[in-house]
Amino acid sequence: MEHTLTADDGVITLRPLSAGDSERYRLLRNQDRNRVCFFYSEIITPKAQHRWYRQYLATAQDYMFSVYDKDQRFLGGAALYHFEADSAEFGRLLIDRERAGKGTGLRVLQLLCRLAAQHFGLSRLRLDVYEDNLPARKTYEKAGFTVQNRSLSPDSDRYLLYMEKNLSAQ
């Protein structure tokens, strides 16, 4: 969805995903080490990404953000979507490991938790992650997410963890 929300902690900045950043995100996401972490792990073509971006802009309650460092270098992206009465889903977190410092994913998550609570008035964030995606799990746990459920993925032989964070405890 087109939006104007931004967030900044002095080290990173979150801003609305642009068409150019969507393509940068696609290139980063298509790297073998990254795409296996996504539920849809096929290679995404430029045409398919363009189609996704147009659909994203037309989808209400889907806030995709680009992540930049203080030198204005693109580092990745993340999103809030699937809003319900008091919660939303966090996902699509992808950070360029070669450009970002350690802890960048945690910073992104902390900024989005603050935005979710303060701007949207949400009390919970939820997410799904593959159990074997240890770097992501560690980041989510450091941010205060806890495992609520574990189940076999319907699309693979991997297990999914459903995690939540209570935002009112911040």
C-alpha cells in the first residue's frame, strides 16, 4: 500500500518501499541463502516482482518498508501486514548481511514494534518462521517474541513456529 510512514533510530531508517527498492529487494531475496528462508522460495523474475509491487500498492493494510543505513545505503526490507483488531503480522524481513552490521534485523524489528504500538495502537505482533531458520529465530527471541505453536509446514517437510510479541509490555 502506498504510505508515508518512516522510522529512524539514528543508525537505520525505515521508509516506504519504492519501485527501485522493490527491485533491489528482489535481487537480495533471490540469493540462494536468502530465498530458502521464505515460504515461497522460487526465483522471482523482474516481471513477477513488478506485478507484485503493483498489487502491493493496491493492497490496504500492507506496509512494506525499505531499510537504509545512515549513509543512505539500501540494506533490505520488512513489513507489517494482515492487520486484525489488535494485531498484525510481521514479516518479509531481509537484510543484506554483507552491507549491514550485526543487529540490524533486531533494530528493524524494534522500530516496527514501536511503530505498531504507537502509530497503529496494536497490542500484539505475530509471525511465522521456519524452525531451522536459526538467525531469524534468535532475532525474534531477542526482540521478545515467544513461540506459541509448532506445526509441520503444509508445503514442505520443515516445521513452522508461530511466534507472538505482546507490545503493551514495551
